[in-house]
Amino acid sequence: MATPIPSRQLFINGEWREPVLKKRIPIINPATEETIGDIPAATAEDVELAVDAARKALARNKGKDWASASGAVRAKCLRAIAAKVTERKSELAKLESTDCGKPLEEAAWDIDDVAGCFEYYADLAEALDAKQKAPVSLPMENFKSYVLREPIGVVGLITPWNYPMLMAVWKVAPALAAGCAAILKPSELASVTCLELADICKEVGLPAGVLNILTGLGPEAGSPLTSHPHVDKIAFTGSSVTGSKIMTAAAQMLKPVTLELGGKSPIVVFEDVDLDKAAEWTLFGCFWTNGQICSATSRLIVHESIEAEFLDKLVKWAKNIKVSDPFEEGCRLGPLVSGGQYEKILKFISNAKIEGATILYGGARPQHLKKGFFVEPTIITDITTSMEIWREEVFGPVLCVKTFSTEDEAIELANDTHYGLGAAVISNDLERCDRVSKSFQAGVVWINCSQPCFCQAPWGGKKRSGFGRELGEWGLDNYLSVKQVTQYVSDEPWGWYQSPSKLYPIPAPLSLNIPKPLFPLAGEPMIPNLAQIYLVGFYEEREFALYVSSISNELKVPVRYLREDKPHGSAGALYNFRDLIMEDSPSHIFLLNCDVCCSFPLPEMLDAHKRYGGMGTILVIRVSAESASQFGELVADPVTNELLHYTEKPETFVSDRINCGVYVFTSDIFTAIQGVSSQLKHRENLRRVSSFEALQSATRSFPTDFVRLDQDILSPLAGKKQLYTYETMDFWEQIKTPGMSLKCSGLYLSQFRRTSPHVLASGDGTKNATIIGDVYVHPSAKLHPTAKIGPNVSISANARIGAGVRLISCIILDGVEIMENAVVTNAIVGWKSSIGRWSRVQAQGDYNAKLGITILDEVVVTNSIVLPNKTLNVSVLEEIIL
């Protein structure tokens, strides 16, 4: 006998409240078709009140009452609710059965699950405390980071009528455990037990506004809730059509949604099964909860060899299912929830017959039940995959049957659906079950069973069955927002921007630079006692007269053009003019170097030099093809036919940016140049006089052992062989070998030790990288504390050295990234190159040997081994370069 229905109002802000418009909806007992009570019908006005109450609940006492309270506080409330549900189990089960037609024993099982769900999420709420401020491992020790898990805010929960209280709690329990405030809108077809949940929350003292319950129609209450701007998330269980509308409304405000929608789930039965066990699970998977389950395995796919025998078993088992008033003892199939649902199911069955299917069993009202929305358990055969009954969700006690001959065919039939909520496989071959389970396109898979559900395990679908997961830890995550908190813990300044307190930044040691105070920008006061700026080149002086005059006036300091008769390069030119330069015994020497066909933008060069922290070489934009002609025609040496001017047209340059230098030296530079150039006398692989030795012999008093030392250092770094085509191949072979450049690196690093020891890096391997011997690190470079650097290593601007990297005797140019655990030894790594994780760029031997690796500009080396004597001008991935 049905239990009386309590008369309730809406539950808003911890109080019973009559709907603003005073509307109510009748309750129809589906077993008798009688009106047995009514529920309040909320509208947009009531939604507004509930949202306001929820937001105030989160903000009350600065969140300490609920949102930012400890998980233990919230767990206490959830356990109190669980205890009260258990206490009122008998009453709640009867109300559930009366309201939705579910057999009483099933309803009692659901109420147990309701209490269990609250208990489970109480445990997770407590565990949440320990997860707060969970540390995040970072590659840089001057930062520490942790994660906060915070409630997402006010959540709207819209639930169905097939599990009225249980599916509401699937959402309510994790939302409250997370610290959210919730507005529950249950289905108007079955809301009675949800209103009783409100009564329980009021009784246990749940803070006002934390849970608000609005019963009513979807368009009048659900739609305003979904589109409300102060609702932070929507979680919905119901039809795919309604889910699509909710998603569309939420998308207007980029509101997150969780959707658990319809299904048309398969159950695949192989030929090796126990027929009785398989028959029971097949019927249970479809007829449980009166067939009104979104995950119902309503498409039976059975092996053709057992079809006849298995269908005979199914019919016998179906005949044994008791269809009755849900309060009758032993009832296993009660009425459908409403008259509308009853008519819909009968229409599906009628259409199946019209399309040619066979009703093997059932398909009508049971003859002994004249009242109520009852439909017999129904089995339909002779199905084609195009039939409506096979493709559309019926949501009633209707099972469709097809056969298969192979495993692949079974999987294809199972996945041939728009839905993807559940799937089941029954077979004694567990390896086959495992294969099939992996092949199913579904969010939930059952092996040798169908429909068991536990609040500890995730629940949700794929495709048109929705997205997101409920239950388990995944259900709690639905209602949490993850916040990253990162703190800078070093006492050192960050150093990305130049400090206003540092008037003269230290330049990076590129080429043979000695770090000294930098040029000021145009228009600013010059360095005291600055006597001269030299511009060196081999073009006619008249071509630069106006330019030299203009920059001299602009910078308020004499600028002198020193013309070479051959292109010796910056270091060579410096050495060539050493007597002139040293006439006034300067303490510092400023040299401006501009490569072929550049526009000589001196103020811009100085600006960039200062802006990038004082690096010795910068890149400037080349001149156009038209303006390049002002620098003269091609000129070749009459004896050697070597080009003294660039051979190709400017538009054929490898890059539209050209190498230009601003160098600051002491007079020790001349000793360094002489020391490096003398090494050439002992190079075993030098078989003939180089082109530049030939050039030097044709000019005035050059030392016979002199070479273009700037090219020895900078050409491999720039990676543009085409810019130096007036060199012989023998000379190119010399300069592309890092040996001499690395010797230069050692020279100027040793000068730092003598003249400016404070410039060299130091580290302890704890907060800073481990430094061995002479090492220069530009202030803008980033080194992981676990890196091991040195000896004789120069690291230029904006380089990034990862965890566990080992650098020995190498030059690392601007913008280079060397990722974790890579090793670079006796090598030059070009501008903006990238060395991948675990890569090896290494060689062995003394500096005079022709050994080493050069990684040219913008080359990426990943998971590779590069053997000695190699120059890479292309990127490599997982290769061995022999």
C-alpha cells in the first residue's frame, strides 16, 4: 500500500518557502494512475532567490562557514545526513516506490546506496585537507610551487526521475564535500524524496543556503538555473536532447558542464557461456528499474550458434519475472513512471512491428493489471541495424536481439551507435573479455555481468552519452577548481630587466671581448674621458664620410673610419691598426664591426648592445638589394681570384639579418690575438699556405702567421658560410673546427680571472649550478642548480641550461636551450640552437687537434649522439651522426 506523501514547499536558504507564483504540480501514482499529492513548482523568481542564498552561503563569515572550512567540518555534516537517511530508510524507500513505480526492494537498495554515497564523500572531504598545498616539483630551485583545491562555487544540479534520490545524491554529496553551494532541481516526475532530503539537511543543521532544492518544470525552473550568470557550473543527468540544450545555454557564458546522457548499450554473449547465468544477467541489464536505466544493455548481440537455445532461455526467464504493484512482495517489474512514458514505449514497440521486427515475448500491458503504466518485459528479434528500435534509446523494458558470427563482427555491432555509456560482454574466455572490453567505445564496461554500480568507481559516457565523470574521486574533482601558487624564494633579484641602479651593465664575453663598461645610448652623457670610436672597413672612405660625420655629431665624440685594403675581419683589423690605436695609450678600446652589406645603424647597434645586456655581437637588418650597390662592384684578388666582396646578390642571403659587433677591449687584446695566431704554426693538418697568408704577403707589414681571428670565433657561431665566400675551402675547414675558438674562449676567460674576477660565475650546486674553473654566465642566462659547468665555458645572453646538464670547454651562444641531462664538450652551440634531453655533443683531444662539434644556428639536436669532427647545419632527431 502506498505511503502518504508529505506536503512540502521549496527549500531555499535553509527554510521552506512557498513558490513566488504559488504554483504546484500534481503527483500521479504510476501504479494506480491516481493523484496522491503535489509538489511546489519553482519559476525564475525562485531560482533568483536560491542563487542569492547559495552565493551568500559561500561568502558567509568570509567562507569559513562552508567554502573554506576544513574538509573535516564538511565531512561531519555529510555523515550526519547519511545517518539520518539510514534512520529513515523504510519511509524513504516507500516514498520512492510510490513516486516513481520502482519495486520496493529496489527502492530500499537505492536508499542504502544514498547513505553509502554520503559516507564515501565524507571520507574524501577529510582526505582533501591533506591534499591542500601539495607541492609541485619544479626544475628551478629559486621557486617553490604548490596546488590548492578550491570549491568551484555555486553549482546547479539537474537530476532524472529513474533514481530520484540516489542520482541527486551522486551530485549533491561530492558538491558539498568540495565546499560548493548547490541548487538541486530534480525531475518534476519524481521529486518527493529530494524534498525529504531537504528536511534531513534542515534537521542535521546544514548551514543555510548550502543546499537549496527547487522542484518544478524544466522550462520554468531548469532553464533559468542553467542560464543564470551567478551559477558557476551545471551538472545534468537526463536525455541527450535536453543535455544539448543545457550545453548550449552554458556555452554562452563559458560555464563548465558535466553531462550524463542517454544510452543504447550492447551486451555481447559468446557461445561458451552458461546459458542460464547469461540469460539472467541479460534480463537484469535491461529490465532492472523497470527498464528505465540510461545504461540499460538493451541491445543483445548473441553468437549465432547459440541463438535459438539462448532465446528460449530468455523467454522462460522473462515469463518468471513478477510484474505487479511495486509494494507486492517479490515484485521485479513495476510500472513506468508516467502516462507519457507508457505511451512512448508502446509506440516504439508498434513501430518495430511495422518495420518488420518480431515480438518474441511481451510487448503489451500485462493482462492482470488493468490500471497503472505497466508494460510486459519485451524481447524483439529479426532486427536490422537501421530500425528505430535498435538505434534509439527506448528507456523501458524492451530488449532487441541480433546475432554475430565473429568477434570482430560483434565489436562492430556493439560500437555502431551514437551512444557510448555502457557495454557488457559475457564469456568464459577472460582473455577474449579483455580484448572486447578494450574495443568497446563506452565509458563503463561490465564483464560477465551488467549494471552493477559503486560510488567508488567512475561513471560516465562517451559520444552522445555525454562527458565528464561522476562518482569516485572523479566525482569530487567535478566540483573543485585547481589553483597553482608559485613563490620566488631566492634572495637574489630576478635580473631580467637592467636595474636602474646599475649604470653600466657587463657585456657577455663573445669572441675575444673583455667585459668593460658599455657605450651609453645616443644623446646621453658619454663615458668620462672617451677619446675615440673606430669604425673599421675596407670600402672607400668617401662612401662613409657623411655617415661618420653624422654619427660623430650625434654621439658627441670623434668617430674615425679606418680603411683596410683587404677584409681582415674585426680582430684582424684591430691587430692591423694596433700602433695607431695605441698612440694615446687608451685604457679601453671600443671597436664597431659591421659585416658586408649591412646598413651600419650605429645608434641602433648601441641601443641593442645595452638592451641585451652587453653582448659583443648583435644582428642588424641588412640593406635592400638596391642600396647594396652603393658599396661598389664585386672585386676579386688578381693573384688568387678570391673574392674580396660578397659574390651573391643580397636577396640570396641565408638570413635578412647580418652580424655586427660592438666590442670593448683592453690593450691585452693584442697579446691574446698574437697568442692565438701563433698556434697555427703547429697545426698538423695545415698542408699549404692559407688564402689569408697569401693576401697578407701582398700587403704591407702583416705577420706571416696572422689569420682572421674573428672569423675563427664567429663564423661557426653565425652558421652562415655564404657570408665568407672569399675564404678558401681549406680556411673554411679550419675555422669550422671549434679547436681554435675554444682556445680563444680559454684565453679571454683567463683574462677575466686576472682583470675582472668578479665577472666569473660561482655556484654551490644547491641554489646555483656547480661551477668548475673559469666560467662566464651572462646575467640573463638561466642555469638549473643541478647543472655542472666548466672549466672554460662561456654562456651568452638568454641561454637556458636544464637539469643535470654537463658543459665542458664550450661556447654557448645567445638564446640556446640545452635540455636536461645533455652533455656538451669541446663544442660551439650556435645562436638559438636547441640540444634535446639526453643528447651528447662531445669530442676529446687538446685544443690544437682538429676535433670538436659545431652546432650551427637554429639547429635542434634531440636524443642524438654526434661524434667528433662534425658540423651540424640541419636538425637531427634520434640519430647517430658518424
